[in-house]
Amino acid sequence: MPGRIFQQGLRALSAARRKSSTTLIFGSNTDVGKSLLVSGLCRYSAIEERRKTRYVKPVQAGLPGDQDLIDLYGEGKVHATTLHTFPDHPCSPHLASYLSSTPLKSKTIVDDLIAELNSREDEEYERTFIETAGGVLSPGPSWVGGEGRIRHRDQGIDTEWCYDLQGDVYKGVKDRVKVVLVGDGKLGGVGVTLSSLESLYSRGYDVSAVVFVGYRGTEGGMMDNHGCVEDWMRGNRGEERGRCFSLPDPPEMQEEKVEGGDLWDYFDSEGVKEVMREISDTLDSSEEV
């Protein structure tokens, strides 16, 4: 026990000496475990590493929101905020904004995000996690007018409304963030994940890590998406290592803390904490942005 306390103290001291970092988290698709990963990263950063941690959700479509998970599993130790919410429409942001009659330009999203990041510099956050919505090529919110944008063409929507893809929405902050992509661990997910990686690289993003949530394909499992993507990163990107990680298959999300509850046990299991530590170390060792 004294040894463990000593090691925890060393980690806390080491964290205090590190520079702050901001990480933008994309999904390769919907329903790939992005919110679970972000909840775990925030929890690990704030509780295990004792870092001053912040979470930002620029756009939320539908309630309950992803911030609720951060508030729950961060146990009040993570500063969490959501910038724009479409509470009545749990669907793609390009439809949610249109159905809400609430235009939201990509420039407004980025300006508000930068303002949020800059407004709390005095807090000296060591970790900031920004969670996007959907996949890299999923639509962002809609607005009226705009040149060179994607315009609505069907479902009876006024074609004056237009939108950007998520990967284009956040290009305005790509030079000040590190990127983590949540891979698709399901059947067919290799192509989806590699397409997302190519889309990020072509837009100038620096991807620090790819993380799969479940479907690890070990010990007789059927999927090996992690291995295929890591091989591609090594062979095509010249990585010394693929910077690919896999979390064990998670239980269902729980709405409240239950003693011995599955997801609480999951986040606090040694296997999950080890992967979180490796991701954290990768973010620390990535080139400062």
C-alpha cells in the first residue's frame, strides 16, 4: 500500500509539470463508443492522474446530453460545458438545427469554441477534451446561405439551408488541438476507420491516436480491426508504432451510480485504466500544438 501511494504521488507530481493539451475527439461513425471513451478519459485524467480537466461539447442534438455522462462519471471533478443544444431533436445536427429553426454557422461554432478555450486560461487546465458529434464526415448544423457549402436537396427542406461536414467544421482549430479518432470495431469497420483517417489527414489534422471500444479480436474473437488499422498506419504513415489502442467490450451505460455497477467497475478495472494511461502518455508525448 505505501508503494502504491508513493507511485500515485509521483504521477500527480509528473502531471503537474506537464504542459496543458487540448484534444479533439472524432468518431469514425455513430455508435462506436465515442461518448464512453471521452467519459473514461475525463474520469481517468481528473481522478487517477489528478489533473485539472475540462470537457467541451460544441453541439448537442437531443437530450439527455453527453455532458450528463461527464458530470456523472467525472464525479464533479471535471469542468463540463455544452455550447449549443437542440434539445427537441435527437438526430443529425444538420436536421436538428433546421427542424429547430435555429441556424448555426460553422464559423459561429468555431468562434464560440475558441472563446470558451481562451476564456478559462486562468484555470490552467492540463487536459481539455472536445467531443464532436457523429462521424468525421457526418453533417454539422445547418444555416441559411453560404458559398461553396453542401445544400439540402431533399425531404422538402428549403435549399437555401446548407451545412458543412464535421471534419470541415473544426478545421479552424486544427492547429491548436491533438486528435483522437474512435475507430469502428464492428464488421466492416476497417474501411470506415481508414476512410475517416484519410479524411482527417487530407484536411490537415494531426491524429495522435486511434482507439477502438470493444471487439478486440483476441483470444478467438472474430474481429481484428485494431491490427489492420495499426498495420496501415505503420505502412502508409511511417509510424514507428501505430498508436492504436483497444478497450475491452463495455457494459451498457448506467444512468446513476450503483454500488458494484457494471460501468463503474469497468472504468475502474485495471485493464481499462492501463489503456487510458497509454492513451494519456501518447497525448503527452505527441508534439505540442
